[in-house]
Amino acid sequence: MSSFNIPEEIVIDILLRLPSKSLVRFTCVCKSWQDLIRSSSFARSHLNRNTARRSHRYLYAYHRSTTDHEPAKHYQHSLFSVETFEPCLNLRHPLWTGKQFRIYGSCNGLLCISDKNLRSNSPICIWNPSIQKFRVLPNIGTPLRLKSTYRLIWNPIRKSCIRKSHARLSFGFDPQLNDYMVVRIVESELSNLVEVVEVYTLSTNSWKRIRVTPPWSNSIYIHMGSAFLNGIEYWTAKTCSGYKIAAFDTRSKQFQELMVPKEDSIWLLLVRVCQESLCFFHYYEGSIDLWMMKEQCLNKVGKAHLPEKGGYPVPLISSSMDNELVIMHQYRDEHGLEFDQMAIFNIESRQSIRTGIRLERKDFGYFDGGSYIESLVLLSD
């Protein structure tokens, strides 16, 4: 770098400001730039800068690619600008299988993807679309010996039955171990109880089966997605007595049960990660109560009234303001037909902004969408 007669620290500062795609191209400039950009320290600094300054951020969604009424084959995954909500990149499966896939998690520029309906032979990929690098996870040792891949459950918002998989994946980063993890949990087809837990770590590129069972014995089912924070997976569960927050600690290999905030008329309870904290969202009759856990204490941080019919919240982790949520709203088009659209809801002003991103109604009761931030993770693979 000295051949350019520019101090090295200035060159590094300039490069850290660039998008990932440009940095990949610049690895061809010279050997010293290649070594720098492909180093883990530079990748970490680049990600930290993007996170702190909220730059190179996007929304991702499985959306209708046109505005007219066309069949489901015209739905696709894309990245969208957080400013204009215009599509920036179509996300095609890195294995070019042509099959529909689902995004099971987004973390530090990586997406965890697999088949929409998980099977024992479903390929699982950790993928960085901003640099077009991916890793196919090794085969899981435990097959899914299920007669069917889903069961029917009641959705209180849709007021109809939806399909829910017997198995699911979650994906996240453990800062203490400095490692990325995929957790697969399989429920028994007969009892609805957790039957198999397997954990994949990126550093070892291997799966480990956890031979433990949950402490609860009453009927339980996994409900409406999960959250991964500091090596612990959290999910909302429904039992005969009501909602609970279940958790699995990948370090201690133990299940936990968290206290659920006491509220009346809960239609739906979601758990998500927002501002590096665990958050709970109560949805009922068009309102959302927000709770945040800080230092093992659960505090109510606000209430929001959705101005329009329908929708349930998903926190926008990399939001431009701390009081914004990505939500799904139901709208009617000029023909009177209902459709789901991604919207940005400001809790403080109680105003929602339509993004124009039309979403598919997912079989499992939630939409495939969230936030994404560019990174160089996996570049050195």
C-alpha cells in the first residue's frame, strides 16, 4: 500500500466505507489489498462500521414480483433499499436448485436458508449474498422419520388453520464463542414435545446432537418463529395453560422457561431480538404491547395501536430509528381483494409507511422478511 504514497491508515479508512461488492473487486488490485480485505480483522471492522453507522442496510422479503394478480410462481426473494424500498438484488438460491427456499435467519450479512418444508435431505446453506459466497452444511446425522412434514394449527389472526412444520431451524451468532450457529429442533409427531436438538457451528463445520429433553411435560408446540441471542434460542410456545417463552442454551445444553408478561386478551405473543435485547410483543385487537428484557428484568416499554386492520410485528433490527418496526399489514387493492404488504411503523408518531412490497401469505403464519446488513463474512472461505 505504500506504493500509492498514501498512509496505510487512510487507505484502510477509505476501504472500510465501501460496499462489500466493491471490496471483492478490489482484492484484484494488488496482493497487499487482497491480504487486507480477506483478513478477519478487516471483515470485523467493516461489519462494525456498517452496524454503528447503519450503512449498507437492506430489507429482505419473499414478495410478489409484479403488481397484477399472477400465480405464486412469480414470488421471489429480494433485497430492498431501506430508503426507497426499491429492489436492489434478486436472491436466487446459491445452489441453483430452482426450488422454493425459506430464509430461517439473518445475522451479520449471512442468511440461513433451506427448503420451505424441511425434510431429512433438505440442503441447508449459510449464504452471504452481498459477496456471493456460501457454505453447504454437512448432512445431519438424524433423519426426520415423520409421516408428514407439517400439522394443522389454529391461527388467531387469520382465524383459520395454517400448516406448521414438525421441524425448524434458527440461526445466530454467539459473541462469547465468536461463532455462528444453526439450531435444528424437531417435535414429536404424536406428542408435540421436542424430540431432537442438533447444533451446527461454523468454526467446526459439524453438527452435534444434544441428548436432553425439555423439563415440561404438558403439550406444547412451537409458534410463530424464534429469536437467537448470545448463544440462546428463544421461541414462543403454546401449552394447555397458555403461552410461555421456551429457550435452549447452546452452551449449557439446557432448556429454560421464561416468565411471560401477564396481560389480558392475548391473541398472539412473539419474541424477537431488538437493540441487542430480547423483546416480547403482545398482539391483540389491533394493538401491540412491547416488553424488553434488560439484566434479567422485564420492562414494558410502550404500546402501539395499529392504524389499520391486521398485521403482526417483526422488529427491524437495523432500523434507522430505535422506535421503528417492520410489520405486515393487510390492505385492499382497487379490486377489493386483500393482500399483505410490508410496512414500517413508527411507534412514537403512530404512523405507518407503506413500502409497496407485497408479501406472500406463508403457510406457517408469518411472512419471510426482515433486515439485512452487508458484510465480508465467508470471504476467506
